[in-house]
Amino acid sequence: MNMEVEILKPGDWVKTYADYLYSLALIKVSNKETAEDLVQETFLSAFKAKDSFKNGSSEKTWLTAILKNKIIDHYRKKDILKDVSSYISETNKGFDEHFFDTHNGHWLMESAPLAWKELADAKVNLNEFNKIIQYCIQKMPTKLVPVFVAKFLDEAESDLICKEFNITPSNYWVIIHRAKVLIRSCLEKNWFLS
């Protein structure tokens, strides 16, 4: 069994991984300065922990995992999801009235999902589509962003997301529902129907 040993090259990290990590961070935090800071913190933490690198993953995967933890810490420090139950209660009526018939729960005619002209998968890798996704995430209420990012960009499990952000499963599902409705609406207006 010939396993190739990965050797860390901290001197090459900025040149090799900075753009990738920055674009990942920017999508997840929607702020250039914060994304830059998180990448710098990632490199610093990785450098400090380089002796503990176990070679169980690639250098890129290891740095990406560190960045993901930095992003989670960023959202925790900002306490974005503090009082999320109150936020959901306070905004529930306005959100529902914008998208749904309050009498029967069905979509309002002007807000109902439309058939997209092309498959979303055909556009996923295009730079323009990624910019629109980033724009749509930026337009989303800040209390929805960390959960949406964890679920759909990091593909984390719901129970882990609830634990990491200290939210109830009920609040999690409301946040995911609202985020999906808002992303769909934003994509329709800015990508598929434009």
C-alpha cells in the first residue's frame, strides 16, 4: 500500500489557496473585509497548528476545514441568531403575507414558483450565477444567512447546525423554509427570468 505523504508548505499557502478560501468565505459571510480577515485567521491558525497536521487529508481540505470553523466562530461571536424565536414571531405575518394566502396557505399568484427556462444545474459553475447567488445571500435577512450557508453550502446535518448555532429544530426549519423561498424568489428575479 503506497500512501503519498502530504507535506505542508505554509510559504505557498497565500499563493496557492488564498483566492479559493477568500471566495468561499465571501459567499458565506457576504462582506469583503470579513472574508479577508477570516482567511488571514485561517492561515495563522493553520501555521500555529501545522505540527498537528495528521496527513489524513490534503492541505487544501485541512485549510478549508479550518476556515469553516472560523466562519462558524464568526457567526457565534456576532450572535446573529440571538433571539431568533422572537425574530421569527415578529416577522412571520409580513413574510407569510408577501408569499402566501393567509387563509389557505397556498402561494399567492404573484409569488408562486415559476418554471425556470433552463435547469439550474447548467448554470451552477458559471461565475455570473455565483455572483447572483452571493447577491441573493446578501439580500437575505442576516438571521437566516448562517443557517442557510451551513445547510446548503457546507451541507451540514440539521442536528449539527442546531447545536452549533444553539437553535431549536423548529426554528431551524422555519429559517430553512424562509431562506429557500427568498433565494428562489431572488434567483427568479435576477437570473432565470431576467
